[in-house]
Amino acid sequence: MKNYDPQLRSRLAATNDRLDEVVLNVRFRDWNDYLVEDTKRRVSRLELNPCGDRYQHSPDRELFALCQEHAAGYNQPLTADNVLVLVHPFYLSLTHIVHLDESNQEEYKGYLDRLLNFLDAKPDRSKLGIVIFDSVHHYASASSLLVESGAVDLALLTEYDSGYLINNSDLSYFEDKSFFFAGGYNDQCLSSAIENVLAIDFQKTEGFSEIWAVRDLVLNSPLRFSELIPQSVRGVRESRNIDLDGLIKKLNL
């Protein structure tokens, strides 16, 4: 059984036509075998990343440089006051799909449908900017396609299994923004990404930047929870947990 979701290929309009490969973006096709091995390592949970959490060593160092160069070629400025931050949005799809069972398959499908249908609808970017925080392995495999298609404005690279950004200077993109967090996993990488952004401590005219969570676009880890969609998101006040419909209404998208 594959460690990744084969349906993601059609949902993201893969440019690599080799149906048996995890890398969906043909630009990173040469890295497929290496990224398959990374997927196996994450699934087994028996080994740490030998290249370091911040991609200090080869071959991750070279892959990081390629991903950084690729993102820089597509990244767009954030003009909206509000930003949707998608943290490792395809982690489950690319790594932990084997851990789903009949009880949570529909939850996973609902999450993926909501996320990709929302992006396909092209929400008004003058009202909401969209940013991906992703590791180099999952960026090369899949989320780079969202950057190429313009479905997101900005892609920023995180540590190996953490929501912390590699370059804290990237936080300068977010001055005077309000944030709506989504992705995964709750109480893991998503929480560290929220913590990372909270450290900006930029002040808006009316007070500190707001931190929200879009609860039904957030995933719990299937290794730790029986229910994938959380009741609340760690690091975000209960009153600022909303669903996707709430986000659409709040910003009049």
C-alpha cells in the first residue's frame, strides 16, 4: 500500500505524468526516489532526518536551495490585511495516509475537499492573502504546484518536522496582518507555526494582530487522535476558532 494519497495527483493537476511517483511536480521529478525514502522514514518513525532539522547537510541542503529558488520565482506580495496560513497542508496526504481507517476516511476527504475547493474558488486576494508554510520534502512533492498555479501568494519553508520557519526574516511579510491558521497537525507543527508568528508581536493601530484558526481546515494527527477534525486549535483562543463558512462570511469573500 502506498504511503501517500494517489488521489492528490488529480486534485492538484500534477505535472509529472509518472503515476507511480510521489513527486507531483515534474520540476522536482529527479528527487522522487529520495523523497520516497523520506516518506518511509516518517511513516516508520524509527529514524531522525539524517540531514538535520534545518537541512544543514546534503542532499537536503541542495533540495532546500532548489525549493527556495523555485518559491522566489512565484511568490507575490501580500496586499490584504488578512492572511490564511496553511501549515503543512498535505502532510497527512503525503505521509500518514496508511494510518487512516474507515472511521476517519470521510473526515479526511471532507478536509481535502474544503481546502482545495476553497482555493479553486479563487477568493478575493485584496481581502485575504494565502500563504503556505511547508517543509522542503512536501513542497517539492506537492505544494509547489499551488504556488505555480497562483492558488497561493507566498510559500515559506519550515524546519523538517516543525512549523518554525527556516528564515525568521520571512516574518517581515506579516507586519500589520491578521492571521487565520489551518493545516496540520494541531498541537504539533501547527502550534509551533502559531507560536512563531506570535513572536512577531507587531502592533496594529487598534491593537495587536489577531490570531484565528479555521477549525475545519485543521487536522489532528491520525497517530494520536481518533477524530481528525479538532474541536479547538491549540494556541488560539476558543472565541477565535471559526469554520470555513465563518471565515468566508467574516471577510465577505
